[in-house]
Amino acid sequence: MNKIVLFILIIIIVLYIIQKNNQIQNFINYVNPNKICIILTTVTKPVIGYGNEQERIDMYNQVINNYLQNTNIDIYVVNSSGYNFPNFQNNPRVFIYSFVQENKNILRFASYYEANSILKIYDHFNLQKYSYIIKITGRYFVSNIEDIINSIPEDTDLIFQYTHSKLLIKINQNSEIFGCKSIYLKEIMNKIIKNSNYISFERTLILLSFKYKYYQIMKGNLVTCINKGGENKKLCYL
């Protein structure tokens, strides 16, 4: 077999493999983006040392505007400091739920308070009407969130973000972005609350990964690097 024939044969094989792969991809059903909503978790009265209230309000307003201008997704904003985001009260795509988080216990992980906030807005707006819910920490505008949503297979139970912490094995699944089928959300948040006296939201996600089918998304792009809440660390992607 001469070199030209061998080269043509290789090209044919490569094209055949590409075609078969595309056929396989066509059998994957993806989540309908119209059946997904985003929950943004916000706290406008921060712990001492982590920015003032007006700075946080301005930051959250900008993030909400970014999602409005760059996506077609419904945005649900929960605030646990009693702030109502008046700039968005009449916007048909933004839904605000505000309350004051009480009985704070310094021995608990912050996971408890975030999970409690998510449960409150879920119940208030009956978010089970969506197929999937994605929670994003309110300080982050994920510019490629629609690409992320369009990549999620329909048989996914949990949606994990790209980044995680590991030594020899994965020990924490980062949770700035987290999602799930809406029918599982209450069960998962209650599990996080139950564990919150001794393990974090992130560690609980690792445990849940053994029970549910999860999908780890592509990198969540941030337009600018943002300080991670409560830590002196800048994140440039999620």
C-alpha cells in the first residue's frame, strides 16, 4: 500500500469516526432553557470587614442588570438582610424575596443560612414549576451562563460547577454555582441544613454525588476577577 492510498484511508477513517460521534451526540437530549431559572443569593448587610451595605447593593444591582441584559432567563433574587431591590420591583423577569435571617449561630457553617434562603424563595414562588434551578452566589455574573445551560443533559440530577478542591481525591465541590432538578431541591437543601453543624455545603455536595447523577459544567466565565465572599481571594472563573 503506497503512502497516498494510506493517507486517503486514514482520512476516511477519521471522517467516519467524526460522523459517528456526531450521530451519538444527536441522541442526547438537553434541558430546555425555558424550563430553567436562576436563584441569586444575596446578603446586603455583611459581616464586619467584608464591605459596606451600599457597596454590596451597587454590586448586586449591577449583577442583576448583567443577567437581564445578556440572558433571557428568569431571575429570582433572595436577600437575607431585608433589602427589596426597588430598582427591579416592576421588572417582569426579576422576582424578589426578602427576609431577615435570625438566630445566627457562629458554630454553624454558612451553608445553613444559604440553604435556608434557597428554601424560602423556592416555597414563596413555587419554583417547582421549573424543571431545573441553578443557584449562583449573587456577587458573580457568569457571562457564559446560557452556553452552560444549553450543554446540560436532560437526565442530569445535580449540576456541579467546574471548580472543586482536591488533594489526591476531590474533597470539596465548589458551590458558587449549583443546580439540580427542581423536584430534588428541597430534599437537598434540607440535607445541607441537617449537616451544617459539622460539614459545609461543599462537602455535602460530594456526599450527594454518590446518590444522584451529576453533570460538571464548563468553566463559568467572569468578566472581571471578583473577591470570593469572606475570603481574601480573587476568583477569575467558577
